[in-house]
Amino acid sequence: MGAAFLYREVGPGIGPLSADNVLIFMTGPATGMPLPACARWEAVTKSPLTDMYLCSSVGGFFGARLKFAGFDGVILRGKAKKPAWLSVMDGSAELRDAGGLWGLTTEETELTIQRELKDKRVSVASIGQAGENLVKFASVQIDLNSGGRSGSLGRGGVGAVMGSKRLKAIAARGHGKIEVADEKGLEMLGRELRTELKLDEVGTPWLVDEINEAGIFPTRNFQQGVFEGSRRINAEAMCRFVKRHTACYACPISCGKFSIILGGEYGGSLVDGPDYETIWSFGPQCGVDRFDAIVAANMWCDRYGLDTISTGNVIGFAMECYGRGLLSKEDTGGLDLSFGNHGAAVEFVRKIAFREGLGNLLADGALAAAKKIGRGAESFAMHVKGMELPAYDPRGAWGMALAYATACRGGCHLKAWTIGEEVV
């Protein structure tokens, strides 16, 4: 339905960051139902990263609470005259002034809105500084503090589209009931599914060992397929930092893992995650085997509102440029951007979000950066149609190569995840 609305509303030649582009938040028929694994909903728009169709999905509680408020979706058109946020509560929608929110992180934005509404259970979808600065892979962060699994509308720059409309956040809460044709049948189905679906103890990081052993764990910007430090960032290593499980609405799987770093250089870093893709993007992709650094990078991506896959990918790309002599310390602001420098990787998350120095170049994506750097950089910018590749080397998984090549939004692993058949 979101795709149909986009096709109807956005004609050829409309710029992704123009007021004429639309941003659609759309739930599905089962969103808000008491059924496991049905919490996800989609954002649909035209991507500033690829300049083509974009859909990005996320779970958590926001979709269910939007349905409880009486809405199946939200379609955003035009551009606000000044920063605003949208309150969607029990059948009503109201734009409010966001002047005091502009410039805040996603976490600060969510907490401020919850305090204003005097309700900690309000779900908030917000952008951080990356979205405000129109970083082309800026994300929208969901449910960071509302008591459940948090998540990101990560891929393709949904946050930049939201920032171009000067919309800082959407808050949703409702107390309505979703009517169904057969309530007893729905209850029976829910019970059957809950008996089959059990707690996921480790989440997606179990893939680290499997993918590394298969030789398709992209390392140092896809230069190798095996990472020698994988044992220090796998599911077993992660378990030492996990403090609790987190779950989406009505789901017993609880695949989210809330991790906290208690001491050391990155002490105080905390995040719902990291998931497998993020472990890869700030781990092997950057030559980093420090789990605490990966947690810190993930945390700042969430707070600034950045897609972790694209962010880690472009940092790894810049590291290869640095190693090949295409970028110098003068370009990096004095930082040693060699593979394995975890401090530089974490710092470049901030530089990208604020478009500072080299971060301004990387904020437009690997393809755009490679074209400006030139001198052969295009040959190792890892993307399809402008979207940075995720954590599976297609040279060893030909089904994923076909998936990347044909996915409707560019280099995506979700539209056709062939790893289950090819590798695991």
C-alpha cells in the first residue's frame, strides 16, 4: 500500500529532498495484533542515497501504538516553515513546535517529548543531527526509551527526507482496539505461534561464526572474506555485555539484546544491540576487533540517527582510501584512518553526522565520495545502485549477489536472504 501511495503521489523528476517528495509511514494488516513477529511496519519514500524507490522497515511498539491511536499510516507532504513534531494520539493528529528539539539527539528528543506528554509509554520516531544535516543515509530511530525493543528505519536515508521536511519526530499513543472478524480464531493462532516460537538467547550475532567460517565475512572493505579477530566479537563475546533481552510488541522471541560497557575507554556506552550487521560494519569492515568500540559506534549512530550499515561501510571505504594514499592526514583532520583504529572509526561517526571535514564527503555515501576522490576509488566503493553493501560477500554467495543486483532499493540483504540456503 505504501508503494502504491508513493507511485501515485511522486512523479518523475521529483527530488528526494524536495518538498514534493512524500514520506509514508505504513502499518500492515497484522500490526498491533497479539501475534508474534508481526510488529514490523514500513517507511516508504524516494531515497536521497539512491534517487529511487525506498522502503525501510522496523519493529518495536510504534506501529502497534499508531494503530491503537486509530491510524493505519501517516503520509507527510510539503515542508514545515519551522521545525515541528507530530503528535498522533487517540484519533487526533497535531503539529507542534520543535524549535527546542532541533539539534538534540534522538534519545534527548524522545525523552523530552515523553516528559511533555507526561507518558513514558509514548512511542517516538525521531531524527538526530544526521537527519537535520541531510546525511544521505540518515535514519529514523524508534522506541529508544518506551519500554521494549528499539530499532531504526535505517537504510536509504529516511531520516534525511524527514529532516528536509523539518519534521523532528512523530509521537504515537492510543487506547483503541483493532477490530477483527474472528477474535477466537486470532487468539487460537496466537497461542499456537507462541508455543512454537521461543526466546532467542543470542539474537543475530550467531551469524558471526557461521559467515566467517564460510569465508564470506567482508573484511577491510571487502578485501578479505575471513576476519582473524572474529572470536572477540561473536555471540559468545557479546554475552558478557548483555544485561537483558528486549522484545517487539506481542513477541516472545525477544531477539533484542541490551548491551552495556561498564568500564574502560568506552565505559558507559549502551545500546539495544548490536545486531550482526552492525557488528560487521564497525568490526571486520573497519578491521576492528574491539566489541566495546562497536557498541560505542552503534550507540552514537542511534543517537545521531545514522544507518549503521552504510556508516561503517563508508568508514571502511575511507580507510582503504587512506591506506592507498588517496586520503592523507590533512584530509582526515589529523586522524590515523588506518584499518583497526577503533578510535578513528568511532570519531568518524560524529564527523559524518555533523558533516565535519571529510565526514561531509562521506555523508553523501560511498559512491558519491568515490566519484569526488577519483583516482580509481570507484573500483572499491562497495555498493549497488548507490546503497552500500551489507555483511555478506557476494563472491562466495552467488544467491546474495543476485539479491543485491535485483533488490528494489539497491544493495539490500533483506529482500532475498539466500544465506539460509547457501551457507547456514
